[in-house]
Amino acid sequence: MTDPKLTLLELLDGGWSLAYKPTFSADWIQEKAEFPQVVVSHVLTQPRQVGFSEDPAKAERRFEAVYFVDVWSKGGAAQRWEMLEEADRILHSKCTDPGGGLEALEVSSWRDLDEGQLRPPLYRSQTRVEVIYYG
């Protein structure tokens, strides 16, 4: 089983088809790296015991985890929107067969988190990605 965060990064990086390629990273924006950037961060994992077992410590578990995917741009709101659509396209194309040991993923709740007070402004959108895997 691959780390789900790495699987999501590999899906996004490998499926990117825009003329430019952002920097892909886990957990934090890379302040010294070039923009645009795509960042995948872990939010929450909830294990659920599957079936019955005499020894709960050895029972198989189903994991339901939540990740955020952030797209960051200094190139303007149009570039951010283009990246948002591209990330959404890639993730939705892999919902039923994401690979890397993941059973399924669901993408929802895009929201804008622009930082317009900065110069130049940082344009940011974030989506919630729920993944299911067994372990």
C-alpha cells in the first residue's frame, strides 16, 4: 500500500495535460519554488474494523481518509481556474480506479482562498478528496 497522499500526487502529476506544469508537493506550499503549484495535504483518517475478529488488533480495517488538494497561482485568477479544472478532471477520471492501493476516491467542495492582500496576489483554490483503502 502506497501512502494515499503520494498516490494523489502521482495521479495529478502523471495526468497533467496543460501547456505548463506546476510544482507538485505534499503538505506545504514551497515558497522558494516557482508558481504555479499543486499541494496535497492530509486532513483526517478514520479506520473502521471490517467483519468480526477475535483479536481486534489483527482485524482488517477499512480506512476513510480526507485530503485537501490546493492549486496556487500568481499568474492570475484565470490560470488558477484552469488549474482547478485540470485537477478536477484528473481526479474525477480516476474515481473508481485510482491505483496505489486505493479503492475509490470522491472529489467535492471546491472553494477559493485567494490572498489578494499580497503583492502580487496569490490565487488559491482547494478541494476535498475522500479516499477509501484497506489495510
